[in-house]
Amino acid sequence: MALQSDAIFEFIISKVNEDPAKAKAVNGIFLYIITKDGKQAKQWTMDLKAGKVYEGAPTGVKPNTTLTISDEDFVQLATGKLNPQSAFMKGKLKVTGNVMMAQKLGPLLKAADAKL
Ligand SMILES: *[C@@H]1O[C@H](CO)[C@@H](O)[C@H](O)[C@H]1NC(C)=O
């Protein structure tokens, strides 16, 4: 299934490939669970420790942080129309695992914002 968030992940992949050192500085493994109509639609792994971003669950590693968000809200978040804190407070963004680490993702998403 094609989702709106695919383009953002593709962009993040290109950013990470362009500057792997910057991604590795985040030094975390994140799993994004993207939902559509209340159901899980896709998973994306951001293994920034290894400088890799790919579709699907993490292979051979455990995520530090799992973020669950709908396709629409992820796009809003990445384009700066939705603030991560308020998304979290409103229950649009669910974070499990290391919550502090999720905050390090800001700059990568901001980069996507500049593009879209
Ligand atoms: C993140 O996960 C990796 C692998 O599971 C682990 O080695 C690392 O210590 C974790 N980092 C933090 C900050 O929890």
C-alpha cells in the first residue's frame, strides 16, 4: 500500500545516505509504526546507529524507541504543521521505550519539512 508518509521516509533515507555521520550521531534505533484508518499499515526502521533506514521491522536489532502515528499525522508532523509535544499530549503520537531519544529525531524531520 502506498502511503503519504512514504515520500517523507524516502527523503529521510536520502538525507541519511548523504550525511551518515550526522545520522549516526543520533545513535539510536527507532521503529515507526504508521497506521491508516486505525490499523497498522507499515513499519519503518530508522537504525541510525548503523546509518540505515528501511521499510519493515528492525532486522537483528531491538529498537530503543517505538513511535506509533497515523499516516496523516506523520505528514503533519514532518511538515511542521503538528508539534510533536502536542501530538503526544493529544494521543496522536504514541511513544514507547526511550522517550527522551525520540526528541533527537527533530532535526531529521525538520529537514523533510524544508523539502516538502
Ligand atoms: C539502543 O539499543 C541498542 C541495541 O538494542 C543498545 O545497544 C543501546 O544501548 C540502546 N541505547 C539506549 C540509549 O538505550
